[in-house]
Amino acid sequence: MAKRKTKSIAKLVEEAAVLLQLLVRLKASDDNGYCSCVTCGTTRHYKDGMQGGHFISRRYTAHKLLEENINSQCQCCNGPRGGSIVEYTLYMIDTYGREFVEDLQERKHETKKYTRAEIADITKELKERIKTEEERVAG
């Protein structure tokens, strides 16, 4: 019998990040599945051209799985427009307050190491929350 390769913790964190981005888009959606870009206001279905845009880049591990750091953005704002950082900053300050935003920026270089058990728990919770949101959107 072939030996099954165990996924690295980094790979598991990446998979959890993808789930979290989906959850954020679902939570931002109305009951028909439409959500708006936090930076330009474009409204689309959460599955069609919308992404989970990170305020502090995903490369900074301390905030990669922080739900408040991720919001619905259209592909254009999250991609070619480089995250539309001015608009995104204004949204974050309006939503969470200046102190929270400054704290995120000050701590962005911190690292976060997850254990396999932590990621398993996070992934399980995200899947449960996604299921609940999908049921709401499916109506």
C-alpha cells in the first residue's frame, strides 16, 4: 500500500485562508448571494468576480487568517488596482476604527505559527460557518 503524503502546515494554512475568503464573501452577501466590493462598490454574485481581499497582505502570517483583515473585493480592485489601498484604508477605519487599523499595520511583521491541531479546528469551524451561510444564501 502506498504511503499517503501528509500536507505541510503551510499548505493547511493556505487551504484555511481560501475557506476564510469564501466565508467573508458569503457573509457580505445578501440572501441572493450578491455582495459589494468594499473599495469601489461594484456588486456581483459572491462566486462571480468577487474575491476575499486582504487589507494587510496574505504574506504577513499574523493576519492571514484574521477575519477582520479580509473583505469582499472585486477582481479589479484586488488585482490590477493593487488592493485600492486608499479606499480600503478608509473602509477599514470607518468599519473598525483608526486604532484597530494602526494596530494591524504595526503588527504586520509579526509571525504566527499554527499547530496542525489549531489548523484542523479552524478549518472545521470555517466549514461549519460556510455551510450555514450557504444555506442562508440558497434560501
